[in-house]
Amino acid sequence: MIALKTTDIRNNFKKISNLVCTGERVLISRPSNKNIVILSESEYNKLEKAEKNNDYLAKIYASIKQLEEGKIVVKTIDELEDMTE
């Protein structure tokens, strides 16, 4: 990751955009540590997918914990079919 100032981005946007497209992440330093990061769309999509996977795994682990604690409901097929009517 490279760190730049806002003026560097403004003056070299095309060059920096090309770097980002090759996988480089760019940190733009701003006052009061309100920094931002520029990354490619493919990198962003990977981060989004990882976050969704983590959320899904957390739900699975919570379900396993409920099962281990005996917090389950048992239904017959007939009872389930009755619920759909």
C-alpha cells in the first residue's frame, strides 16, 4: 500500500488509477486521521464477499451452538406442511 496526499492524487490521478488497477491499494492521508483508501473494484468485491461469508459462518456457528444447547424445535413433516397452508 502506498500513502499519498490529496494533492498527489489530484496531480497524478491517471498514474495512480493505473496502479490501483494492477492491485495496488492507495491510502490518502487527510487531517484528523480521516484517511481514505482507494482500491480496485475486484479488490472491493473480494472484501465484500469475505464479509458476507463471515456473516454466513457466524449464523451457522450460532445455529450449531443452539443445537448443542438443546435449543431446538422438532416438527414432523405433517406439522411443517400444515404451517404452509
